Amino acid sequence: MLPAGAGTAVPLSPIPRLGRYGPVLPVVGTVLLLCAPADRTSLDGQGGVTLADAASGALVVWCVLRLVRGGGRAASGPVLTWRGALVLGAPAAAFAVATIAAADPAAGLPGFVRYLQLFVLVPGAVLLSLRDARDARLVCAAVVLLALVQGTVGVLQSATGTGASYRGENVRAVGTFGALDVMGMATVVSYGLVTALALALAPPAAAPRWLRPCALGCAVLLLVPLALSYSRGAWIATAAACLLLLALRGARTAVPVLAALAAAGVVLVGGLSVGSEQLAERARSITEVSSSPDQSVTDRYSLWSAAVGMWREAPATGVGPKGFPAHRDAHASLALSSGSDTAGAGVRFQREPLLSPHNMYLLVLSEQGLVGVVALVGSWAALLVCGLRRLRTARRRGTGSGAADCGMVAVGLLTWQGIDFLYGDIGGPSTVLTALVLGLAAWWALSPATEGAVDGDSTR
């Protein structure tokens, strides 16, 4: 466009505005790739390696290239401090030690690579890709959008009887992840709900007025697919994370928001009879695990016992990454079933083998011993402690702080993940999102951009 009387062109503003998001777009793209059906984006033809996995690998490579070009610093972005290197590097060293000490290091090598990808490389790449709070908010928006898409698919599955099988009916909401990854949609929806609630409780100072009610509305809507996922672990983790966020925000805000969420849950689930009978039965089973557990709980107890037995056999370094399936039968009780029934959502009835203890802490303890569990859990604990400290610093700066919303999201998601790992572990296409979420938390807890400039826009 040429202004009157001028002979030179005036650059259009949208171009540089789009360009400033360049480094974070690979992170956002990896998140949104999880909207696609896992079976249709599988690169190995078996639902194992998906496009999202490949995109996370490309994100790591791209970040390394930017580091090399920037002399150890991502171009115009954050640098990995000694604290960040220690928090992310300690698990990597522990994974290597456990792999080398395994009876068959070659068999444990794929597990080593997977752990390195999910808990070191991808989180580190996300940390170095986010330059300020605006980048982090874009990732948060992508997570909420992904949750809404998956949640919508899940509700339609439950309403039309095309979901995964639950008690003989195809009513379990699983989104596009399918019956082979019944926890995938529950995880994604939980992430979105916690993120939306955090943004509603602490919106940025310059945010438009519609952001708070819109974020709260998204959190309320996501209650429905979360309930229809029939995932007890996700229910418990989400409730705990939301209560923590409400407590951090203060009673004045917490009470009305909690009342609104409770009322919405009653109306959407109870008043509209959305799977109320199955939901009530599933909720009651949470308190019956010690008196009259169902077979799924019995299997879980047997797997937990097997994991502890493996750890006692090799307390320092465990049986090696990916070693749980090979040692399971030698330590499991006779109460363990041969597998779990899987059907619905486009999958024929089949028995899926129980290849993990469905507890991340016990999985790491059994396969990598005290070396692995201390390093990995210590890394997560450091992220949570540093995140809480920086959130307190951001809130002390008053309502003018523009990054407290990012801190609320990071703390809420870390809390959710830490509790959910008591009932689940890594596996399935949604695990890539777990790595990205850990990277978002690592950015808030470890990046110099959030330490001295929590207003979110001073890293430029």
C-alpha cells in the first residue's frame, strides 16, 4: 500500500506480528496434531508412532539447530541455565545408568530413548521455544482447543453409542484416540479443563473482558466429556488440581467458582441424565477398592505388587527400561487376569495384555530402581517448588502482573500430572502432550524470562 504523496511502500503490520510467533508455532502445531485420529496418523501402521511423535522429534531437532545458530541460546529466546540443566539433566543421567546396568541393555535401549524424549528432550525444547507469556498463552489456547475438539467427539460417541465398551455398552468417551487408549481423551480434557480454569481465575491484566467468562464456560463444558470418560484417576486428579487453583486464588473467588462448577455438573450430568446410572456406579467404586474391588482394581493391585517385587530384586537400578512385561509373571499373583477387554470405537473385541503397573512411580521404581525414581520425581518436585515460588512472586506484584495466569496453569497442570501418575503411566499418543505440558511447566519454573520479568513481555 502506498500512502498519498509517497514513493515508498509502507510495510503491513500483520506480517511481523505473525513472524514473532515463529519459534512457538512448532509447539502449537504438535499440540493440534493430536486432534487427528491416532490410527490414521500412525507412521508404523500399528498406532505406535504417530505424526505428533514425529512432530515432537522435529521440534527437538529444530530447537537444536536454533541453539547451534545462536551460540548456545535459542535465537532471541531463553537460555538454559545451570538450574534448568540440572533439573532436566539428572533424569537423563539416571535413565542412562539404569539402561547400562540392565541385564540386557540392548532390550532397554528403546525405553531409554522414549524416556529421554518425553521427560528431557521435548520439555527442554518447549522451554527454549517459549520466549514470553504471550507464547505460553498461545500454547495454553491450543491445549484448550484440543480438549474441546476431543471432548466434543467423546460426548457424541457416548450419546450415539459409538464409544468404547463399558459394562457391555459402547458409551465410554474416548475421542479420536480409540478404545486402545481409553485414557487419552480423559488426559487431554483434564489438561484443557485445568488450563481454562486457571485462565478464568487469573486472566492477564490486559485481557479482554470476555476472556474470563469464556474460559470459565470452557471449563464447565469440559466437565461433561471428563465425566463420560469414566476415568476415576482423571476425576480425582482434576478435582485436586482445581481445588489447589481455587485455594491459590483465595476464598473470595474460590467459593462462587466452585459453586458454579458444582451446579453445572449437577445440571449437565444429573439433571439431563447424561449417563447418570453408570457415572454413579463408577463414582461409588472409588470408595469400594478395599472392600469389594472390581476386576480392574484387583488387576491394578496385583500389578503394583509385581512392580514392588521387581524393585526388591534390583533396588538400585531396577530390571531395566521396558523390562516390566518380561518380569511381570514371575512376580504377579494368581489374581491377575490375562488382560483387559477392549472393544468399541471402531475396534473389535480383543484382550489387551497388561504391560505396565498403571502407576508411573512404581513403573520407574521397578524398571529403574531408586536411581531413576529419585532423579525423575526429584525433577518434577523441583519444577513444582520453583513454579510455586515464582507464582508467589508474580502475585506479589499485584494485579498488574501479566504472567500470573501462566504460573497458575503450570502449577495446576503439574499438580494434575503428579496425582494422575498414581493411577496411570506413559503410553499412547496422548503421552506427547504430557511431554509438552511438562515443557510448559519447565518454562515457568526455570526460564530466566519468568524470574525477573514475570510481566511476560520483557525477553525481547
